[in-house]
Amino acid sequence: MLPITSLGLNHKVSRERIVTGIPRLDAMLGGRGFFRGSSILLTGTPGTGKTIVAANFAQAACRRGERVPFFSFDGSPNQIIRNMHSIGLRLEPLVKRGLLRFHAARPSLYGLEMHLATIFKEIAAFQPHVVIVDPITSLMDAGTDSECKGMVTRLIDYLKGGQVTSLFTSLTQGGHVLQQSQSARHGALEPGPRVPDFERRH
């Protein structure tokens, strides 16, 4: 692992925009989506559609021929595929084509360092264009606040260094972002629209 003190803020940036797969959300973002290579934090309370937004973003990337690993720490691949199918989102063909790859694990299975090492290994092997982590807050109970900040910083630095666009979902309770999500923001995540606000507008 790279020590956190070795990480710099000299990543290349792109002016290219990539759509989210949700027309109304893209409209909120100027009609063009997110900047490629950015790291987006999507927050919301349970049941507000964070995974739906993430799945649409993954599908949009796969339709462009881009590879997407979907790291789930809150549900199994079959459960996600089934739930998305119920709203008309078919992910199975993308998995069969080798464009979408699920990696699911319980947060308690490893410590933070092992989770991070596993994510790095999967990304290095798959060479993706977009990465989904759903939800990042599930990992935060596996370490101290300082360890969590270090883990998120290393992950984001690694992704930005490779111009990989990432979408992290974050669980909130009672309308307030969990303390662990605040740690994620300190790791240079770019806050996206809160899901409840998006749903109220549309």
C-alpha cells in the first residue's frame, strides 16, 4: 500500500462528460452528466434509490462499451440484478458480455486494508472505465475514523490517477450524512445530488 503521505494532488483532468443514464439527472447536471475521471458521492436515506442511480450509471457506461466493476457491500449480485429487473433495468446481458462485473462481500469479512487490496486487485485485473462502490459507508465500521479517511483517500487517488470515474453511494439517517460519509468527503469525493432532492424534483 502507498503511505498516505506520498499521495499528491497532481492528477490529470478531463473535460469530457459522461451521461448518468438518467435523462432528468443529466438535465440537472447541465445535460451532459459527470466529468470523466471524477469521483462522485451520492447520499440518501435507506430506500431512496441510490443503488438504482448507480445501476443506471453502470448500464450507461456498459452501453458505451466501457467496463464497470460494481463493488456491493449491502446486497448480493443476484439480489441487485433481480431488483433492477423489476424496474426494467436488465443487467444480466452486460454481465454475460463481460462489461459488468459484480464483487460482493460482507464488510465484516476483512479489515479495511484487505478490502482496499481486494478492490485494487479487481481494478488492476479488469481495467475499468467506471467503478461503483455501494455503499462506501458499510466499510467504515471496519476501522477507526483515521483509518477510514486513509482508505478512502488512497482509493480515490488510485482511481483519479487512472482517469477512472467512480460513483460512491453513502447511507444517511434522518436526513443527516453519517460521520463516516464526512470522512469520505475529506478524501476528495465530489458531492453529487442527494437522492431525496432528486426524487422530490422529479
